Amino acid sequence: METQAPLLEVDNLRVEFNTLEGRIRAVDGISFNVQEGETLGLVGESGCGKSITAMSILRLITPPGRIAAGRILYRGRDLLKVSEPEIRKVRGKEIALIFQEPVAALNPVYTVGNQIAEAIRVHNKVSKKDALIEAVRLLRLVQIPDPERRVRDYPHQMSGGMCQRVMIAMSLSCKPSLLMADEPTTALDVTIQAEILDLLKRLKDEFRLSMLLISHNLGVIAGSADRVAVMYAGRIVEEAPVREIFASPKHPYTIGLLRSVPRLGGRDRGVRRRLPAIPGNVPDPLSREPGCPFAPRCTEVMQVCRREEPQLLPLEGERKVSCFLHHPAVGEGKAVAR
Amino acid sequence: MIGQENGNLLEVRGLKKYFPIRRGVFSRVSGHVRAVDGVDLALRRGETLGLVGESGSGKTTTGRCILRLLEPTEGSVVFDGVNLLGLSPKEMRKMRRELQVIFQDPYSSLNPRMRVGSIVGEPLIIHKIAKGSEREHRVADLLCKVGLDPSAMKRYPHEFSGGQRQRIGIARALALRPKLIICDEPVSALDVSVQAQVVNLLMDLQEEFSLTYLFIAHDLSVVEHISDRVAVMYLGKIVEVAEAEVLYRNPQHPYTKALLSAVPVPDPTAKSERIALKGDLPSPAAPPPGCAFHPRCPVAVEVCSRVVPRLLDSGGGHLASCHLVHPDSSGAPP
């Protein structure tokens, strides 16, 4: 897998927002890649920069935000350097994005069929009639019952789960290579969530898609991702194959996050136990202290953590972690044995 | 004094809330949305009863009807031996000292123009409990109890994070030393790591003030963690009630089984044994005949489409309303 060039390579991406109170680094120098056919799960809590990362890949960041540094290589081409008409060809055709709120992402005054047909016609020279026929086929593909009739429905006539299926149909309309799904099931009920996740998995195999799956839900990530990158305060703190990260998390934040989730069926003998919560709050992006951003909440914090910023460095296998516990600081006299 | 003899703090019987659907120029009532359609619940003193269900199942409406923030269409709500639905508005206002609520959205449930001190202290003014420095003292004490610094009093809600705001909402609910707190999705808007902090806080406060909680949520793992017993709602009705452990280990109703099987497990090695459900939640304006779940039920039989099953005990306080669990559940109530 390593020998093949990745489909998408994000290199040292930095996104800043200029606000009245000062400059915020929403994404602070992150690097990762998505291989052909794999699903990379991007997990983190609100405000950690997951969605901004996805938006940056399609250059959808608008002022006061701006991409301050980095490279986004898609099939070897830097998307940050291409012209506006060229990036428009990438959006939807090469890389598609689906959002958290399917009802809000659809236009309420057009039928879903017209919206899918429009997406097709932006990138392909087909008649409106043919585009509508294609829309019906896509609706059937995402398992909407009675697609010939539903193609004429308006979004408000559909449930949240149905709208998300429409969004998925639309995102597949131009046969993209990379699908970015930003919290695709967060607004949905659990039974519907499970259906949508199954659908995404099936379509991914069928169309040999690569996927960037963004979620705060560790259960969703565990069930769908091949590899996981954990974000905290604009940085990737850990990256590993999905089984390894859940079996033996390395970064104290990942460890804390996994522990703080209550498990279904996790009670024994009727005892209610306290959840091992991570103390404190996410740091204020405006007043950032030097050192590791997790240091103020970390239970294993050392002196060096408050002084220097750890880098995301390789560990054994395909794993990477950004923590001085695993990579003693360069020049640090006493390396901590662990 | 129905409630006191058997140790129940709250007893809800046959609670219904129908919202009229109005049409046309004369706003003629053309139908009803049966948001809550005959709910029976009992809360023992000091316990946490989890109420779970998907959106539109009527969990929140049930909570609001108990507090009479919405006027129920039918039924009785007996709190500490008093039927709340028989109280005058004035009497009800007094009673609200005993029943408080924590809302889901920590952003919209706090007045942005009021300082935290006023938000938490307002119930003390309304119920004429404390004034001046005594009130300030009480507010400071409440803020400490929920893990905030008393200096928070002087600040506005926007200066706090979601988790801290939810703590403010909890302090406000505690101000009157209530017996029952209805927690309506109190942690759904919070991040995982903060969610755990708030769940722990609620459990600590319950012990300290011997509170009783009705914990409404859609997250099944959180509900399992915090609840002593859990009730599952579907389309305005309770379909199953059991001790938390029993419900999760041995669910009886097909809906509960499907719901539990759909929860994504944070373990990539876990095999998915999901029970697929057909279709979407039917409209509560036109619920299906018989068992409301039968059109989606993977194991429905002929009787399910004709007869409404009753919620019956299958032993040890494990209640389920399903013809397959209780083949005799079609008969008239005793």
C-alpha cells in the first residue's frame, strides 16, 4: 500500500481565521493521506478543525478564513495552486462532499430530481431528460423505494434519512474518486444511522471509492474506517490503523476519549460507576499557551510538554503519535522510559 | 396518597397529549397528532428512570406534560401524592419548587442578557426564598456544587463553554432543592469528554441531594450508564420497561432489540448483528392500527395489525407490550 502514491495527500495544512479578537489557527499544520480505496476516519471533538480540513481540501474556506500554508495533492496535483475554473471541475466530479444536515443542504424550492439532475449537468453534457432518468437510477442505487415517484418530491416531503440518501445520490452522480462525508449520520436516529453507514460501505466497495469520514462518534469510526486520525485543537495527535487505535491507543487524549465513552452493555451487577472523564475544557484558540495543546488536561504531563510542541512522528508499524511520552524531546536530558 | 404507600415519587397514568391539526380558513380541526398516546410510568424515590426513543417518539412531550409546561389531553400525573393536573395555576407554580428541568441546548436555555448570578438566583427570588447577601451566598454555594468558580456569578453565559453552561443550567435547577429533576437530553449537545463530566456530576448530585431523575435521551449507552431502570418509547407509547442491566442484556420487544443492535460500538473487531427495520417512523397523526410497530417489525404476526398489545409484566418488573412476548396481551385490561 505504501508503494502506491496516495490519492490525496495533505501536507502541513494551516488554516487561519482573522477575528476581531485576534488570529485563530483552526487547523495548525496537519499532514495526512488517503490511499486509493481506503476510508480514513477523522475523529475529534467540536472545534478541533475536522470540518475545516474537509472544506480546505475543496478550497471552500471563505474570509475571514484563509488557507495560510500547506499543500493539498490530489493525484499529485496541488489543488491550492490550480485556477478557479479548474478547482470547480474537481468539486463534485473528482471529490464530493456530503454534510451533516441533509435537510439544510438541499434546496427547498426544487424537487430532489431537479437537484440531482443539476449536479449531473454541471459536469456532463446531457439533456435534462437524460439527467432525470439518471437521477431515478441513482435514487434506486441509494435504495429509495419507488424512485420514479420520489424523484418529483421536494426535500420537505422526505425524512432526514431519505434526504441523506438523496445527498449521497447527488454526490455519486459524477462518479467521484474521493467522497468526504462530514458527520453524515449525526443528525439521524440510530436505526437510520446504521442504514446510511451500511449504504456508504456498500457504495464504497461498488464504486471503489476512497473516503474521508469525519465524525465525533467513535462507534461510527470503529465500524467504517480502515485508518483513523485523531484531531485535537487543530492538530493530528495520533494516527493508526483502526484496530490498533482502539486496541492500544497511545496518545493520552485518545486514551481519555476512548475511556470516557459509555459502552453499551458495559454495566456489571447493577453498579453505576463514574465515567472516567477528561478533566478541563478544550483550550481557547485565542490564548494558546506554548507546548502541547493537550498538556493542561493531560494526566501524564511532564515539564517538557508545557515548553515544547511535540511533532507527529512515526511509531512502530503504520502508527504515528505526537507525544513526548513516546518520542522524548530532542536534547532532553532525561528521556522518560515507558 | 397513592404515590407514597408504594414508595413512588411520581406516577403517570394513561397520559395523552394530542395536538390538533388545523386546516382551512376557519382553522377546522382535521385530525390530531398523537404525540403521547397513553403513557404509564412510575418513578421510585431516588432512582433514575431513563426514557429512550427516536426523534418524534414523544419523550420530550411526556416530560413537558409531567411538568405541565404543556397541558396534557388526558391522564393523571401524581407527584408525591398530589395530582398535578388538578392544581390551579397558582398551586402549580408553588409545586414547581419540587419539580425542575434541565434542557438539552445549553446555548438557548440561558438568557444571554442575564449574568450567571441572576440566572441561578432567579428561582430564589420568584419563590421568595432568599434575598440580598443571603441569595448571593446561596448562588455561590450552588456554583461550587456544580464545579464552577463562584466568580462566574458576575459573568454572562456567552463567556462559558457548552459543558460549563450545562453546569449553570444544573445549578439553576438545583436552586430550589427539588425532589424530581426532568433531564431532557442534558448531554446530547456536548462533546464526548465533556459529556462524561456532566454525567458524573448528575450522579454525584443525585447522591448528595437524594434526587430523582427522569433522564430523557436518545443515546442508549449514556442512558444505560446513568439509569437504574429504562423505558423505551415508540410512537407515543412505552413499549418496554426494565432494570437497565436486564433491558440491555435481555431485551424483549422487537423494537428494543432493533434499537440496541443499531448502536455503533466503539470496537472495530465487533461483528455487526444489526436487525434491519423496514421503512421510517410512521406519522403520529395516523398511527398504524394494532401494534404501532407492526409495519416495521421483523417478526410481526397477523394479530399485531389488529390488536393493540398491552404493557404487561413478564416477571421482576420487566414490562413489554408485544403479542409475541405475551400471547395473552390482547385481552381487556383487568
